[in-house]
Amino acid sequence: MPISGISRGLIPVRALRAGVLAGLLAGGAALAGCGLQKDIDVVLPAYPAQLVVEAYLENGDVPRITVTESVDYLAAPTPQVPTDVTATLTLPDGRREALKFAPGVDRRTGKAYTHIGLRSLTARPGQTFGLELADTRGRRVTGTATAPVLVPIDTVEWVFNDKPEADRRAYVLMRFHDPATPLDYYRFQIHRRRVNQEPETDYVIEDRLNNGTEYSLGTGYDFKRDDTLVVSLYHLDRPYYQFLQSVQDARNANGNPFGQPSAIKSTIEGGLGVFTVLSYQRRQVIVR
């Protein structure tokens, strides 16, 4: 498994054109019986390796970030972990704290990291943090992130369909009240039992059409009786929202010869990836 949750998703974006060419070549092969086949060599351009960053800060947690390197499109999907990267976090009061290179796995989330802080953070809404990475090759990555206001979950409920008990399933509905401030962004997730695995439901929205009103976010009939679910509502800043959307667009376009290539909208400068402060509320429910 990749050490970084996004690095594998980012790598193909650098050669989406190659994916389109591959699709066209496959179509050409299908016409071989018509005498229209022609073998050609496609030369892929060389791209310099970039630093790929995943950095999610949380109030009350020790900061952990992941730094890897991008690789060529046709390279093996093995994470490249540079060992000469120094990472420095700038706190809201201007103090700078170095993060230690000490690769490990966060037991709570199940995610791997490469750098870790010495103490837990205090992140209040509106406070801004900075991140700076540098290596011995002269590469430098910078980014800033502001902590969003916490938006609480109002209710979580579910409704079963009317099928026989063996086939009966429920949809889940989560409600919250959007603040009156414009341009708010959210991520809705549902995990089974624990959050250190792939979510059953995961999508993002914006409040452009219904600012300041009650929102209801739901699922399909996906859950069985006695399922234990962890429901999460994230309040996002705009850069993180755009990053999540661009990653999904790139995944959808990759390998599709008719898809529009999509670039990752990183929240950092000088590399690829994301640096943000997470603001979320969770509820655990048992579907009964």
C-alpha cells in the first residue's frame, strides 16, 4: 500500500495525456483486421520528481505529516520517501517548530506519516498555520492553512425500505445548519465501525445555493440492521474543497480516452498535495 493516501492518486495526473494516447492506440488495434493497424512508439516526456505532501492538522493532536515523491506514470506504484526533507511548522503566534523525521503509522487513523511534532497543537477557528519543507536538492514547499469554524451535526437518522427482512436496507440522513456566512464547504463521510478504513459514503458540497439554511445529506439504501456507523461532517476551507474536487476529477478522467484531463489543485506552493486544518464533528450510531 502507498505510504501516502493521495500520492497514488496524484501520480497519474502528470501523464494523463499518455492515458488518452493509450486509449486511442487500443482503438487502433481493434481495427487491425481492416488493415489499418500501424505500430508507433510513443515517447513520454520526462518530468522532474516533485515533493508530495499530506498535512492535516487537528486541534489537540500532535502534528503528523507525510512527504513522498511523485514518480513517472509507468513506474511501479511504490512510494518514494525522501529522507533529507526538513519540515517546519509555523504556529499562529509566529513560533516555528521543527517536525522530526520519524516514519510511523498513526494507530487511530491507520495512516502512515514521515514527520511528527513534539507536542499537541491548539487550533482555534480563524487561526492560521504555516508549513515549510526543504531538501538538499534545493526543492522548497510552502503553504498556509486557516482553521475553519466547527459546524455541529444536528441529527442523524435512518429509514428502512419495505423489502423482506433478509433484503431490508436503510438510508442514512444527517442534518446540520449552515452558517449565514457565504462560501462554506463541507465533506460528508460514513464509515463502518471505525474511521481507519475506506468510507462507505464520501462526498463534498458547497452552500452556494442554500446559504444559511438547514442542510440534509443522505445516502442510498446501503446499510443493514445493526450496522455500526461513524458519521462525520467536515467544515472545509475553499482550497481544501477545491483540492478534493480536483482529485476526484483526476481519478475519473485517468484512463478514460474521452475524459477531460484534470490537474490537481494543490493547496501548497512548490509541490503537490494538501496542507489544511481539519474541523469536524462525528457521531457513532447503530442502525436498528
